Amino acid sequence: MLAARKITLAALLLAGSMLLEGMALADTTSAAYDGAIQAKVAAQLQKKSEFKDIRASVEDGIVTLSGATDSLPHKLDAAKKARKQEHVAGVRDLIAVAGPEVSDSALRQTLARKLAYDRVGYGNVWNVLTVEVGNGVATIGGEVRNPVDRDSAIAEVVNTKGVKGVVENIKVAPTSLFDDQLRIRTARAIYRDPSLSRYGMDPQAPIRIVVNNGHVGLYGVVSSEFDRIVAGIRANEVAGAFSVENHLLTEKSAIDSELLALSF
């Protein structure tokens, strides 16, 4: 029994030694590529004038990018090029965006307007997006019908001058034929109502309809409390909905609401 324990202990010590040696070898291997990685990243950055003020350093396969560029797309592109190089273990992006200075409030208004009209003609009525800006960093939230809608919203934000960074918290609704049919029936019930039909002429779709696993949510801003109530009644009349939550705001109530961050 004692001999068996000694053998087991010896095996564990050997395994531990081999693991440490393997880790050391991996670190040495990563470090061995540092010079080559740095040369390749530098060569890629030199190909574009937009990257002339960006510097790269490498340690243990981790590329650190520093310096500045004039737009967020250029910053993201530089990190992407570095990440694609062989043997790169990761990228630490410290690049500053030195584009035009825009106040947070003005930038939020610009983004809200762009997002309100994003995907017009492609089902923007099914999406609800929120936007907040702090120190040039835009935080985008809400829920959209599919990944294409999410990617489109992100692209709108990334390509807006003055944006220094993006935090993306957009939820994508699960794929469901049942939900799609419920979306259409709810939209028809609301936008075909005589007292609400005028909202259907606005391309930004002021009454947004979010459906998730049979649960319906109404978002947006309407002119009056009467319109808000009627929209809720029409949505509740639609067969198949498990629940309906009316989050619509009136123009008056929206002024004091934190949901003023809605993109429409």
C-alpha cells in the first residue's frame, strides 16, 4: 500500500513537472514569434495613411495597439488587421479616436435620428432601440427582430462622426414563425385603426411592436393618452398573444421619462 502511494505521488509530481515545462515552452514559443508578429502588424499598418499614428507592440503573442486615428471605423479596422496575423494570441486596443469633438447630447440626438430611420422598408416597426452617450461612447440597447437589424444599427453608430466607442447591448428576438405572424396581425390591428392610421404614414414607425415568444410589447411615442390607450386595446384584441405590455409614451410624458433615450 505504501509503495503504491509512493508511486502515485511520484506520478503526480512528474505530471506537474511536465505541465510546468509545457507552460514554459508555450510561453517561450509565444515570445519567439513576438518579433515576427510585430513586423507583420507594422507592415499592415503602414499600408494605409489612416494608420500612420498607430503603434504596435507585442508581448507573449498579445498585440497592443496605441496612438490615435481620426475615426472609430479606422480604429476597429486596425484591430481587425492585427488580430488576423498568424500566431497572434489577442489584441489590446488602446487606440484613441481623435476625430471631431461632438457634445454627448448632440451626438445622442444624431444617433437617435439615424436609428429611428434605420431599416425603413425592412421591418423597422419590429425593432425598438435605445441610445445613450457618455464621453463619446455610445451605448446601444433594445431588441430587434433579427441579426441583420442588429448589425445595421451597430454600423449606423460606428460610422457616425464623433463616436469614440460603442457598447452593444442589443437583444435579438428568437426566430419564430408564430411570432412573425403575431407581429403582422398586431401591426395591422394598430395601424389600420382610423384614429391611429396617421402613424402608419411616418416612415420611422412611431409605434414599435416587439414580439418575443408570443408576448407583445408596444414602444414609442404617440400624440395623446387617447392614442396610447387605443393602441393598447387593439393589440389586446389580437388573437394568439400571451400577453400585451403597453410601454407607449405620450409626447408630454416622454419629456420627463428616462425612455427619452428611445431612438424615435
